Amino acid sequence: MRAVILDGIVLGLAYGLLGVGMTLVYGLGGVINLAYGQMVVLGAIVISLLMDDGVPTVVAALGGVLATAGVAVLLDLTLMRAVYRQRGEERTLLGLLLTLGVAFVIGGLLVSRYPAGGLYISISGEPISILGVPMARGSIWASVMALAVAAALLLFFGATTFGRGVRSVIQDEIGARLVGINPSFVRTVIFALSGALAGIVAITSSMNGPLTVNAGFELTTFALIVTVVGGLGSVAGAFLAGLLLGVVNTLSANYIGQYITSVILLGAAALTILIRPRGLLGR
């Protein structure tokens, strides 16, 4: 049981990063990025290609993060401009349609060009005992990275001037504009941050196991579930929901079965919508 829970925490931290990348974009612009999973896969493929060319792993990982951040900025400066001109339900619907199209384009190109592509970052060394449970070094490094990113994000949004500006745009875009904050610039920066998080998710996920070229829509589904349960626009909520769902996932997969696990996760999202529509920490 202890080993299963620890595995769930490792998985939950990865889920939390996924959820944060999606919830930030929705909180600022009211857009649900259905291409987020494909952006993670894109980062994995870029890192894999760089490593195959002999680039050191750390440099290749940085290249993958920059690539996903660049794609996110490109998406924000092109297709998203038409989305931001809309308001309310029209913005949400148009954003869904356009990002779904982007997901199919990125996914199709990657599958056709690299049908057997994927990424696995192997961390050599003997397992390390955590609470009496031997844990793979890759899982530990992935967890440390996720915790470091979580701490940095919480510090950024809570203790920096720009982070407070981002929160002000999320809470009241018109009021933020009146006090001199440029919502368009803030959205571009956050889109870049969301893209960078997709690259980090590719790195941490590949430390736990192979991340294949076909994983995009599954990752997007997990990100949506975490975002709904945690609360749209809440960074802390996304990490809390990720941890809870990660533990539920591993417990269910070990004692019930993988198929039922997917049903349970979707059921958790549906139950959250019924009981607490704003999510665990949404406001």
C-alpha cells in the first residue's frame, strides 16, 4: 500500500503540472487549450531528436522547453487573437474549435513524421529508499522537479509584481487595464509559461516511463480532469487535484483495473461539477 501511494504521489505531481499549464490559459483568456497534450508530445519529440544528434540531455531538455514555449507564443499571437476578440460563450467555443484543430494538426504531423517516436530519459543508479520503499531515481528526480516548479509558480504569483498583475487580469481584466496593466502582453507571457510547462511535463513524464507520440489526447484528457477538479484558474488547486487524482489512479489501477480507473477519474470530475462547480480551490 505504501509503495502504491508513493507511486500515486509521483504521478499526481505530473498531473498537477499538466493541470497548471491548462488552467493558467483558461484563467486569463477563457480558453481551454485542447492542444496541450500534443504540445507535451512535441516537446518530447524535440528533446528525443536533439539527444539522438548527440546533444547533452540537459541542453536537449532546455531545447524542448524553449520549443514548446515558442509554439505557445506563436499560437497566442496568431489564432488566439481572433478568439480574444470574442466575449463569453463565443470566446470559449471558438477557442475549443481552434485548439482542437491545432491538436489534430500537431498530432497528425508528429505521427506521420515520427510514427515510432518517443522519449525516455533513463536515470542510472540504484533505487533510493523512501519510507522503506525502493524508488527509481527517475521518479525521484521527476518529483523534485515538479515540486520545485510548483514552489516557483506559487512564489511568482504570490510575491512578485508581475505575478500580482497576472492575478489581477484573471480577477478583473477591465480593472487591470484601468491601472495600467496590458492584458494582451500578460496573456502572451502566460501562454509562453504554459508552453514551457508542457516541455517540463515531457521531461518529468519521460523519467517515469516512455512518452510516446500517440499520448497527446490522453494527456489533454488528464489535464482537463485535473483542471476541473482543482478549479479553473487556481495553481494550488491544480496541484492539489493532481495529487489526489494521482493517488486515486494508482490505487484503482492496482486493485480494480486500468479501464475502471479511467471511469473513476471521469466520475470524479463529474462529481466535482455537481457538488462544487468551481473546483476544490476555484473562486
